[in-house]
Amino acid sequence: MPAISTSAPAKTILFGEHAVVYGHPSIAIPISSLCAKVIIQPSITTNASIAILKNKAGDEEYKISALPENSLTRGAISEFEKAVGQPLPPFIVTISSHIPIAAGLGSSASVAVAIMRALAGFIGMNLSDAEISAIAFQSEKIQHGSPSGIDNSVVSFEKPVFFKKGFPLEFLALGKALHFILADSGERALTKDVVAAVRESRLAKPAKINMLLSKIGDLSTQAKSLIASGNAFALGKLMTENHAHLKDLGVSTITLDKLTESALQSGAFGAKLCGGGRGGFMVAICKAQYQKKITDELEKISPHVISFKLKEEN
Ligand code: PMV
């Protein structure tokens, strides 16, 4: 049986994080240049399935049965097994990911999707992107408690999506290529903790928080047609507005605010924190010509700056 290699992209949320948890719409895009890679091959020397995690510091090798049940690798594999309803023959899975962890870039969904695609290939099963996304949603629940489902959707389909809980997923065709810059705050927070903090604020101040969440959701709706026309300038204005609401929601940090201000001052059309917040990355949208200048400025305050382009539909 040949080795099966798969990959899945990172993602960033352009509009609607947190609001999406409460049924408002959200827009997310894939980052194809940043991905998780998985290789699966049959295990011929032992009956135990093995996971090899490739890190900068070297390889770590584990028996999958010895990993914690709620670990990303074991959780993804067991959700896959449950979904397909058959035990898997022994295998060796090698996982490498360049996606920063707990940084709002969808690292857990990406690793889960890449594992599930590889496992499907390993047992000769043809699963659609929608089926992979549905199984990855189960593994996201193990990692994040009650995720909205946007991460597994954008990562599985690798297309810009307009996502609203309980409604069919909409794919957004891009009118023109868009240019983005991501900058790491260097701070980390678990999405489930930040989602829980917003839930508490909403219980304490329902009117204020519900108003912010619905304003954020409205921005996603306004942004939808701007993606279709590729209007980076107008999208930027809405992203900056989204950041202001996220700040009022209490999920920004001083560093994330500094990063958005730096991007705006050096010529970005707009900037916001992305993902759960209280750390992780900020995302800015800009003209291609400004990418270098904005990056140079951001690098003065961020340990990791990444620029990427979202290509228009051909
Ligand atoms: O931090 P991330 O990249 O997992 O994004 C979280 C987005 C939230 O809206 C805060 C939570 C969710 O499940 O949608």
C-alpha cells in the first residue's frame, strides 16, 4: 500500500468572529501558503498505530493509544473511525504543520482535516469535502467545546466562505485578487476560554453585548458583495470597524491594537484581530505595493509577519 500525503490550509476570519457563535454571519478565507501536512503509511513492524509529530526541535513519536483521548491527533483519528464505522488497519501517521497554534489561524481544523483526508485515502474511501468537514467539526468540538463550524468549513473546502450557523454554506467568488498581511501579537489564548468570557459578558450585559454582536454580523453581510467586486478599500474600512467592535467586546489586547494601528498608519486599507482574540494574529488588507512597507513596520513590533494573496476566481 503506498503512502498517502495530504495537506490542508490555515484560515483567517475576515468578519464575524464571536458573533458567528450566536447565529450571526461570518466570512473566512483560506491561507493556502500556510498549511498542515500529513503522510500515512501502513505499519508493517507493529500492530500499534504510531503518530510522528515533526517539530522544529525534532521528531516526537507516540503510540496513538497512549496519547490523551482529547489530544488533537487521537481525537481526529477516533472521530474518523466513528464516522466511517470501521476499525483502521495499523498505520504510521506523520504530521507537520507550519501553522502557529492557538493563534486564530485554524491550526486544529487544518491538522484534523489533513489527517482525515489521509485516513480516507488509506482505507480507499472517497469522502467529499462536505463529509470531511462534518467529521472535522466533531473533532473541533473536542478541541474547542462548542465551535461555530466556520473553521472546519473554510479549511475543508479551501474557498472563501460566508458562514451562518444552520444555513447552507455559501462560497464567495473573488472579483479581484486581494492582498493581506498577518502579524503575530506573540500572545496566546485558547479560543474556548475567550468564547466563554464573551458568554459571561453577554449574561452580565445582554443589551450591550447583543448590540455589538449584531453590528459585527451586519459587517459580514455588507462585506459579502465587496468580496464579489474585490473592493479592498471598502473591505478594509469594514475590517477596521469590526476590530473596534471586537475591542468593545473585550477580546483585543494592547498589542493587537498596536499592530492594527501600525498597519493602518503604514498604508493598510483596514486591519483587525482575527479568530478568538486576546492574543494570536491580526490581519490587514492592503494594496500589493504597500505590502513591503507595512511588513517592515509590523516587524518592529511582531515576532512573525506573513503576507499572502487571495487569488481571484478564474
Ligand atoms: O480562534 P479561532 O481561529 O479558532 O476562531 C474562533 C472564532 C470564534 O468565532 C471566536 C469561535 C467559533 O467557534 O467560531
